[in-house]
Amino acid sequence: MTTQTSIPSVDAAIRSRRSIRNFLPTPVPRELLAEILELAARAPSGTNVQPWKVYALTGAPKAALSAAILEKYERGEMEGREFDYYPKEWKDPWHSRRKKIGLGLYGLLGIAKDDKARMKHQTGRNYVFFDAPVGLIFTMDRCLGEGMFLDYGMFMGNLMIAARARGLDTCAQLSFADYPRTVAASLGLPDNERVVCGMALGYANPEAPENQLVTEREPVENFTDFRGFD
């Protein structure tokens, strides 16, 4: 049963969650990470299938994965995602929202819109998990349906909120899905698993300008059609 005292703490964790792109090297204990993952796994899933599989990396295994991907990224080599995420053709209002966050991030970092080299470097920081001490790679069995991405999203949402409630920060990273073969080779994934995405987890660097980015959200009235209410 939800208690009245727990509601403000849940709200605070949700409202303070942001995508952090620069982390401190402070280690995250395995026990704390396991506690967060246990909570995340309370997410609902169709007929309780629980489609998530997580590879939690730190130290040498994380560094090896980063090096393998960066070697290809620096050469301009990409492997491609195994599923569609973004639309093939952008339209408003989604295009404007996407453009605004890009301008906001690069503005904080002082990257001009024609500075392709610094843009590429910043994008490449995804593959070192933005220097977070923990990198998570999420996979899903190929036999499971596309609809179970909904279940996976709820699991990841739980994870990010549980982490934030414990003073940790995260950044979900689709970018790892661009290198499914390299991720599979580095982690020794079985053939039945496909890469969903990655996530950086750790303690935010409060001095980093990119961590000052706060994205806007649409008012409830803009995305909800209330019917039958007084």
C-alpha cells in the first residue's frame, strides 16, 4: 500500500530525473546496483513474461566494449539498428522538439552548428557511457514480439527512477543499438539476443555544463483528451 509519506519522494525522483552526459568516476557498489535492478523488475509485462536481460559493466569489460565500438565509430563505420526507432521522415511537432534539445545541448557545450568535428566527438562520448562508472546493455530475445518493447520501457523507467531516488543519475542510450554486432562480439551474446539499447549510470558531475540541460515537457492539456469528467 502506498503511504502518504512515500508520494513526495517518488514525485521528487521523477521530477529530478534527467539525461546526464558527464559523470564522476565515483564507483557504484554492486549491492546498490542489484537493489535498483530488483526494483526495476517489478515493472509490469504482458503475462509476466519479463522480457529484459541486462549486462552490467564496469572496469575492464566496460572499457573493452567502449574501445571496440569507438574503433569503428572513428572510422565512420556503422552497423545499423535491428529495429526502427525514429521515423523515416521527421514532422512537427516532433522535429522541432528534437532540434531544440540538440541546439540546447550544443549551446551549453559551446559547439557551433557547423563544427562537425566537435559534434562527432560529443556523439562518440555515448560509447564511453559519458565516463559513468557503470554501463548497462539491454538485450531481448529475438523470439519476443515488438510489443514487448513497451514492457521493456517500463522496466527501464523503473530503473531510472529507482536510481534517482538513491542519488544516482542515468542516461538511456539508443546509440549502442547502432553497433549490435560489435556489442554481441564484445559481450559474447548468444545468437538469440538482440541489442535494445544501453544506459550510463553513476553520479552526475555537477561542474559539467552539459548537465545543466533541462528539457521542457508539454502541458497535460496538450496531450490528453479528457472525456466524461466534470
